[in-house]
Amino acid sequence: MSAVGRHTVKQGCIWHRGAELVYDDAGQGSLAVYAHGGFVSQAAEDRMGLFDWDPVLDAGHRLVRYDARAHGRSTGDPVDTDYTYHSLTDDLLALLDHLGAAEPLDALGASMGCGTVLHAAVQAPDRFSRLVLLIPPTAWETREAHARANRESADTIEREGVDAWLAAKEKQPRPAVVADVPDSPPTPAERVLPSVLRGLALSDLPSPTAVATLHQPSLILAWVDDPGHPLSTAETLARLLPHAELHVSRTRADIRTWGARIAEHLSRPWP
């Protein structure tokens, strides 16, 4: 066992489509599942100190956070299509089955995890009661440039190694709102990293028409001046989702309120 803040965490795992998917399970109460962003892990996010989960657990929720395929403690193979949003959605739904989630549950996702959660909600809407979408990624008209950069990064890693890719990334400016957050090296192994990049390059959020069919109360949390997580995606999602609330942070201090905002959203009665 380990701990998140003041709360004891139990570790579990499932085997699904040739990979071991490792998850952390903390708290008691209504179930919420969180999917992290690309290239990090639960442990990496905790070291970065970006999100505070104590308010969610203190509010009486059971929170399951898992390492995506090939990220962190989870395993994965160098197969491009294993890392598309559709494939990652299949992993998430398998985890829900493993957890015995018979009743609708709350789903949270950041960046890549936001794409996973949205696709899961479109595919199986009756399984989800509320959504929390953190730093939505590039989508639709902004996706192709990001996908092209991912494909070029994959080529660089295969040709010159991961250090060359990381050196190029370090020259790119970071969003000022998270400039003080410690950087984290990618958690997928170098042999898998090009496939992760190409799988994400093959991905996009569900179509606007599909997103508009989702009736779950949705909290969208975004920050400014981040080309990888453009405010345009968050604003479009807020317009498309029938029951959405958008909060935009412009300071690191405001990002620290996200845990309390999430807890309030998940605890709010809904007809």
C-alpha cells in the first residue's frame, strides 16, 4: 500500500489485450475513475504536484487512478494502434468491468485521458454519471498540426534516440501558468514511445455531433497559452455539451483549486 495525501492507496492490476494495467484505489463511496495524460503516470503526476485529489477523497468518493497502457507501471507493446483513443477507451471499459462497476460512475480525464473519457462516454453513455475533462487536447481543426508533430517526433526517436527528442522539447516554451511545475521524462519505454506518439497521431476527440449527444453534467478545466491544450477545444466542448461548466485558470494558484472544484462537481445533486 501507498498513500495519496492523507489517504491509503491499494494497488491492483488487470490483464487486458496482452498488457498488465496497474491501478491505484483509494477512498470509499461513489466510484470515480481518472485517466491521466500522455507520457506521464500516476506517480509522475504526484511528483509534479499538479492535481490535488484529497478534496475528492475527503468528499466521500472512491477514486481509482490507473496507468495507461505502456505508461508508468503498466506494460505495452510497440504497436501503433494500441495507443489510439479508441484502443485506450477499450482499456478503460475493461477496467470498469474488472472493478464490477454496475452503476453509472464518474469519469475524469486529463489531456489524452480526456480523449479516452469522451470516447468511452460516447461508446457507453449509460456507464457514466458525471464527467470531468481536464486540459482538453488539440482536436478537430487543431489536431492535424499536433499529429504531424507527433509523427515527426516518433521518427526522431527511432533515428536519433529519445535524448534528441527530449532536447528539442526543452527548447520549446512551456505555458507560463505551469512553468514552475517540475518536468517529467516520458514514462513509456523508448522502444514503445514511437508507437505511443503515432497512436496519438491517429486519434482525435469524438465528432462534435457525437459530443453533443452526451447529457452527463460535465466540468471542463482548462488553462491558457498552451498550444497542446488549446482553449479553443475547451470552449467548443463547453458549447457542445448540454450540461457543461467551464473554468479557465490563468495562474498556478488557481489550478490548485481544481481538486475542490472537482469534489464539488462530483458531490452536487443531479436530477
